Amino acid sequence: MTAADPRNWMWAEACAMIERAEQLHRQFFRPGLARTPAANWEPPVDVFDIEISIERDALLIAGVQRLPTVARGTVIHRVEIPHGRFERRIRLPGPQWEVSRSTLVNGCLLLSLTQRR
């Protein structure tokens, strides 16, 4: 390929589009409610080892998604599933709630909330 070859331009455009798509993906999974510097994404996939709490009028689900054990100590060129600390805040109607039960059902976290009296 030469400098005037249109494939060079098309390749540069394709790479720029991929970078923009990755930026939009990261922006989409950014927490919307909390602006804490430690949390930088919302999990779009299965997550284990989480913390569940209620702070004022919000349900807080937080944890750390670690790289798989098999990936540790290797050279990684691209990771598409986010890892690191995450949190998700869900507003509740008032501060009078508590988590009465948490279970996994078919791979989904099921929380039962009750009102405090």
C-alpha cells in the first residue's frame, strides 16, 4: 500500500470509529447517580462477591470484579469485560427500607426489601 492508497484512509477511519464506539460503551456503563472516584462502571454481566446496603434513600450494590485467575500473570492486549471496583445506586422512595433477604435466582440477584416500622 502506498500513502495515496484509499485503504490507508479507510483503515484510519475504521480505527477511529472503533475508538469512538469504545468511548460510548464506557460512557454508557458509567454510574449515573454516584460521583465517587473509586467506582467507575456498572456491571453489564454476572458479578459475584458483592456488598449490599441501604444508605439514606438509596440501595447500594458494590463490589470488585477481578480478572479471571487464568489471566493473571499474562500479557493482555484487550479486555472487553470491565473489571475493577463498581457500584450501583438505586433510589428508593424514602429512607425507611431494609434488605430482608438476598438470593440468586437463575443467575440474577433477587433482593427483598421491607419497610422499617
